[in-house]
Amino acid sequence: MSLAQLRERIPLVNSWLLAAVFFCIPVQVAPAYVLSAAMLLLWLIEGDLRRKLRELAGEPLVWIVLGCYGVLLLSLLWSDDRGWGWQIMQRHRFFLLFPLYYSVARREHFGRYVGAFLASIALCEALAFYNWAKLHYWPGLPEGIRVEKSSDDTAPFVDRIFYTPALALAGYLAGHRLLFDAQTPGRRLVYGGLLATTTLNLLIAGGRTGMVGFLVLLALLAFQRFARRPVVAGLVAAALVAVVLVGGYHGSSYFRSRVDDAVDTYVHYRERPDSSVSLRLVYALNALRVYAAHPLLGVGVGDYPKEYERVNAAHTPQWEPAWNPHNHYLFVLTAAGLPGGIALALVLAYPLRRRAPADGRERIRRAVPVLMITICLFESYLLRSNVSMMYMLFTAALWRDASGAGPAQAAGRPPPAADRVTQRGAREARRRGLVTRAAMSSSR
């Protein structure tokens, strides 16, 4: 195979590698790094770097994502503990990989990427249901694949902090395909089944943030389905949320205990300093105190633990100190002040507010940032590698060439041979139509 032939095949190979990275979202990030490295190497071998860089330079999202990373990196300058700051910056690796994913993604393969993600979720759900059955009904079953963080985790590869946001997005995507894309009864059965199993998996997984995100997306899906009837949409959304919550509360003792514990802790958080809910309330209050003392530029990405420990000792000494506020908005504000807050707002809000073409994916383009905006209230999720990877991947694939022109056409290059054949056929059909109409006119 000649180098020219290899270069012609690289875009397709890289698109398959990108699909494999989508598969990694609910599994592990280590294979994703290996796949991304291979993707980058092939991207460089393919050449035509000037055109690729020009395409990237013309995409606002690339500048926004890199700008957010750059603001946090700049805050190392006023951090005393730059070693810790650099560890935090390494948690943002997928920000740096966003331009690669955007460049490699192919508009016509978006269904492949979603399919890879949903297939991975389906595999994880099957393993999670097995773990749940072993934990609660048949302890004599052989040991399954299960994350070893807490005794009640059922997820196979990552704990519920990472797992349930992926489930939330998968549930939305299954519902979206069920309502808008499935054309045959068989497909409707598949996506309806996946939506049901994903909902059940969320109920047994125990991740409250992921469940909140899923309920928000479920309501959004109702409003998207009944876009011209807002009253009906509101009633359907309320009914769906109520069915999930009431059904889960009465049908799952684990879900009920998690809900009861969250409510009780919220009301009596001062008496329960060891609960995750009370800890998050205290983390947020102390993070606000840290930000109030450094509103303009923050304390620097490396100094949050030190500053939080000082504030915690002064105001809430009975609680253990934290390395992050478990709220991504507060994390960025305390680390980089107002510039960080503006950068984060652009990363989350620009894809939500940007004009989207009516190509069947405009609803998903709204759902992905809505999920992130919601869950970032309860955890520093863009520090969490699996969820950060999920957001960067879907944002890149959804907005790649969203204007409708293919990457080759956008760069001024001739389209592939297959596309040229299709275009010639369309032109020939139009020409024949014109000739036919002209002949009919002359006969009259």
C-alpha cells in the first residue's frame, strides 16, 4: 500500500477509533488515551495540516474549550502549590483532545458514535444487573465484574459518580431514538427496552446526581416531543418524573433509603457531618467564603486545598477538609475567579445557545449541555475524566460541520468519488425533469 493510499483511508480508520473512544465512556479512560494517541499519530500522517488547522481555527468551540483550559493553567502563576495545581490540570486532558476529536469526527458517522456508546452502556447494564442480583438475591453466584469502591456499588467498571451521568445521557438518547428516529417496530422495541433498563439501572446504581440529570433530560424530551403544545409537554414531563420517582421509591428499597437519607441529611446536616449531602452543603458554604476573599482572580488552581483547610478550620472544624468543592462552578470561581467563571459559562452555555441546524440532531445538541449544566451543580464533573470525556466527545461530534457541508467541501476540496457520483445523478435527474417539463409545455 502506498503512502497516498494509506492517507486516503486514514479518515475512515480514525472515525472508527473515535467510535471506540465513545465506547470507553462508561468503562475506563486508560484505553481512550491509547486510542487517542493512535488517532493523533494517524492524523499527523494523513497530512494536510494547514487545512486542518484552518478548520480548527474557524470553529469557536475550539477556542472556547482551549480558552477555559488556558485560564485555569494561567492561574498556576498565582498558586503556591504548583505541584497540586498541575495534578488538577492533568484532569483536564480531554479539553486538550477536543480539537483532535472535532477534526476527526465525521458528520455522517454520528449514528455510529451513538451506537458505540449505547452498546457500551447496554453491556455495563447487563453486568450491573448481574451484580445487583448477586448482592441481593443469589449471593452464591460467581463473582462478577464490579467496581470495588463501596459495598453497594453495582456498576462494573467505574463508581456511581462517573456511571450514572453516562446512564442519564444514554437514557435520553434511547428515548430520542424511540420518539424521533425509530422507523420500525423492532427498532422501537430495542430503544424502548434500553430506555426501561437504563431507568432501572439508575434506580439500583444509587447515584443521586445522575438521577437528577436523567429526570431533567426526561422532562426536556417531553418538551421536545410536544414542542408546539407546552401545556401538554409540562403535564407529560411531570407525569414521567413522578412515575420514575414514585415507582423507584416504592419499588426499590435501596433507592428509597438513598432518598430518605438525602432528605434527612439536608434537614439535619449539622448533626451528620459524615454524610455526603451534609458534606456538599458545607463544601459549598466554605467555597463561597474562599471565593468571597478572592473574587477577581481566585486563589489559583493549586491552592484550593490549602485555602479551604484554613476556612474550614475557622468555620466548620468538625468537618473534614476537601480538595474540591464538589460543585464545578465553585471550583472554577475559587481557582480562577471571574475569568474562570466566564470561561466555564462559555463552555457550557455556548453549545446550548448556539444556533443549531434542523438536521434531526438539534435536540441532542441542547440535551448534552443541559445535562452538564445540571450535574455540575452537585460535583466538579469536568474534573472527572469519564464525564469530561463524554462531554468533549459529544460536543465535538454534534457540532462538527453543523452547517451541513462536509469537511472536504468546507475546505474547498472536491468531494469523494461516491459523493461525486451521487451529485452527478442528482444533476442528471434535475436536467431530465427540466427537459420533460419543457416538452410538455411545447406539446400544449
